Amino acid sequence: MLSRLAEERATGVLTRDRGVLYLVEGQVVHAESPATPGLDILLTRRGALGSDGWWEAVSEAGAERRVGRFLVDSGRLAAGALELCHLGALYDAAFFTLGASSNPARFRYGVAHWIGPVRPVTVDAVERETLRRRALLHRIWPDADTDTAELVRTARAVDVALPPRQRTVLDQVDGERTVSDISRVLGRPGFHTLVDVRRLAAAGIVTTRARTVECRTPETAVPPVHPVSPESPESPVSTVTAEAAQAAQASADPDVALLRRLRDALEAL
């Protein structure tokens, strides 16, 4: 659908489950997604623009759809800084917007965004960048569960050489926040946070809250085959291994969920 809209040089807004793309004459001029901070947060949280200056621009020029132009003309933001930040926000939101979806996309002709023209990007360029980012994430860590789930730290010790960017993200992992939440707290593009979280997951430092709960031994579970002395706390691996042995005795068919729990417990060491 996006390629067809580009061919017909359509103007309007393409809406999908995780975001929207604004087109003018078949080119992408703006993108927004709830999965990543918007241009306003990226500009104000990084100190490039004060929040008062942003809201003044929206108030003065929003109705005329020339907020970007107002920021530059009023001297609040250099043209190059606006362009660079806007392109980053556009590609970031487009990545999430163009993700897998089970619902059809919708397009409304004639709809324009109040930010106004900054720098159009071709549909081909947006699609290429989206595919490049997907491939990068897959190379880092192929499991996408951490992209949207609540994140928790594992018991694995953190290397002192952990890069500052990853450590900053790790400090925000509290069992409740998702990647999107962390991105908003830090005022950082969502894709950049995704990269850091996947690297932390690949290192066994971060996992999802659901997997942590899954690895816990139910209160009704049968005690381990080999008792653990009071002086030696029972480890997750010994608990899950015992359950796996019991399941194997009960059935010749593998318990996939149990095997995943065993894998996660081993990775947490």
C-alpha cells in the first residue's frame, strides 16, 4: 500500500497499529508512533529547545502547519539541528509503524501534520532503513520478546566495562518499564533503546518479567529429587532440572515450556 501511494504521489496520512506516516506528493514528511518519543521530547529533553519555546511554536504556527519553520525563523533552533532531529524521529517512528501487524492499514487523503515541511524522505529510503534496522536487531539478539514486555534484571553480575549507554538503560530496568517507557524517561529514540536492551539480553543481564515469573517454582510443585541443605540455597537451575527429570519420567514427550525455563535459568547464571 505504501509503495502504491508513493507511485500515485498521494498526500495524506497512513495509519497502522503502531503509528502513522504522513505523506506529501508520495514522500514521507513526518512519522509518529506511541512506541517512541516524539520530536518534542527529543528536542526538549536533550536541551536543544526549551519546552516553553516548543509550545510557543505550536501555539503560534500550529494552525498554519508551519511549526518547524517558526522554530527556525524565530531563532530558537538552527535549520540543520531541526532537520537532523526531525529525520531521526521520522526514521525511528517509521520503524515501529511499519512493523508486523494483523490489521489492515488505512489512508486518509488530504491530511497534513502541523509540524509542516522539514525535509521529505522517499518511501524507498524509509523501507530500506526499516529493513536494515530489523536485520541489525536480529544479529544482536533474535528474540523479540524484550521489545515490548516489562523488563527485569537477571542475577548475572554486570561487567564493569559495560558501555555507559547500556548502563544508563539498565538503571531504568525496574520490572515495570518497557523499552518504550525507558525511551521516554531518557528522552532517547526508541530504536536506540531497543539496540541496547537486545545487547543486554544477549549478555544475559536483562530478560522479561514474564520469563522471570515462568522460571519460578510453583508452590504446589513436587519437591526436588535431591534435597538441598538449609546452608545451600536452592538455585533456579537445580529446581528446574528436578522438574525436568520428573516430567521426563511421566511422559516421553518434551515439555517445551519447561525446557525454555531451564534454558532461561542456565542463562541467568
